Amino acid sequence: MKYEIGDKILLLHSKEEGTVVDIINTEMVMVEVGKVTFPVYLDQIDFPYFHRFTAPKAVEPTRIVPGWDIKPEKKQEVFKESKGVFLSVLPVFLVEGYEENVQVLKFHLLNETNMAYRFQFQVWLRNKLELEIRNEIDPFKHFYLSDLLFESLNDSPRLEFTFYPKEKDATLAPAYQKIWKIKPKQMFQQLSELQARRDATLSYPLFEKYPLKEKSAISEFETGNIGSLAATGITTPVPVEPPLQPKYELDLHIENLLTEWRGLKNIAILAIQLNEFQRYLDLAISHHQHSMIVIHGLGRGRLKEEIHEVLKQTAEVERFVNEYHPRYGYGATEIFFRH
């Protein structure tokens, strides 16, 4: 017998499916289709599986989604408007009880133009150079410059910028310098207004467009001008020193730093040496040097001790060694940086 009770069958004439519920004889079986039971001959039924796999699949009508014929909009390139180069000042507040006091001022350089620049940045306190950075800034990028302790506003701080076009252009000024003399009283007022507005930063435009060749100049701006986007006038051109180049071997003997050094007190000589060391240490870090050798000599060891203290507090220094060297003896320290 081809079929057994419980088999699924297909009625060939109506294509209805049912179940075999009884075997009548060798030629007939009893089937149930729906709730109706009736006898059929074996040649009137078949297993449904072959029919399922061979029957042509019904084609579902295409579902039309509203808007299917609308072509996707082409993605347009974002156009950045050239606004100029800005100095951004971010005050960091320290909460003390119910009061918020400014602890540090953080300076950033913002390049909102389509040009790249090389720049020199200096921080002066009491007419002494405290920090110098020489680096580059790409179009529509920002660059962290330095921090200034709020208490240093009493030290007559002065920020000096000198910009150079990265790409040579005969129509542009070879250099452009800007000086900011911070006045504490005006800075206090600006910070109070900043808190009242609940803004995060103060900003000042260093220049809107880099000047043409005949307009290379030095100009000054004051704290009271921060936040104003008014153009600053350009005055008399000034000579600009060539960019300070990094050194892989720095000799701090005073006769190599000053021509007229005799008569200086030891503390003054030490200050000059440490200032020179700090300048080239910052320069080495900004240029991602792998290492640098500082020649400090033997003497009483004061200069070496001060240099080692600075290196211990510099996060970018991986390690430093003061070992015997056939060329320097024990009078030099080799510094290795982490990048």
C-alpha cells in the first residue's frame, strides 16, 4: 500500500490537501478534507510535497512605497567660511565654598581660514621671556598654546605672536606680528561679563585676512578688546627674527649664551641658563624629538639639579640619564621623550 493512515494527500482535481483516515482496500482510501470524510481512488490523490516544490511560485504584486521614484539628494560638500585667526581664552574656575574663582587661563589658537601658517608664540612676565613655542597650524584647526596662572596677571603679562605663511606667496607679507598686553582690571571685567553670559571662552581676532606684502606690521591690542570682532589697525613694519630651530645638543655654558656675562651674579647666570634650557626643551617637545643632550658641566651641580627637577615634572619626558660619556664626561644629561 502506497499510503498509510495519517499521511497527508493532495486531491488532484481540486488541489485541496487532506489526511488519510482509513484504508478501504488496495484501490481506495478514506480521506478527510476540512471536516468532510469521503472515499477516493488511489489514482485521484497524490502526496502534496512534489506539487509544492514544482508548482510555480505566485508573484507578489510590487509594493509601491510613496516617494520611491524620488531620487536621493546628492550630498553637498560643507563649505567653511573663512573668518580669520583668533586667540581663545578659556578660564578654569576653582570652586571654593560658595564662590568660583579663576585659577588658570588656557590659551588656544584658532585658525578659521583656508591657509596654513607657521607661528611663534611667546609669553613674557615682568619683561622676561617665560615660554616660547614655534609650530604650525593647518586650515580650520586649533592649537593649544599654554596656561597662565591667574595670579600672574600681576606680573605684567605680554603675549606675542608672529605669523608666517606656510606656503610661499610673493603677494603676502613675509611675517605679521601681534602683541597683547593683558591689563588685569579689564580682564576682571571681561571674566565677570563672561560668567553673567554663561559663556565658556573669551576670544579676540588676531587678524581677519593675512596682510599683503607692504602691510607686514606689529600691532597691539588690549584686554578690553576681547570679544570684539572689529578690525585692528596695522602700524609700522618690524624686522622678524628667523624661527628658532630645535637642537639635539644644547650647551648651557654661559659664555655660549652671552657675550658680556662677566660681573653677573651666580643666581642671574643660573636663571639665564635655565631659561635657555626651558626654551629648547619646549621646542624639542613641540617638534617631537626623540632625544636631546643638555651640556650643563660639573661645577657645583646646581644647574644639573635644577634641570633634573624640571625633567621629573615634564610629562613628555620618558627618562633621562647622567652617565659617563667619552665626549662630555659626567657634564651632560641625555633626555628621551615619549611621543
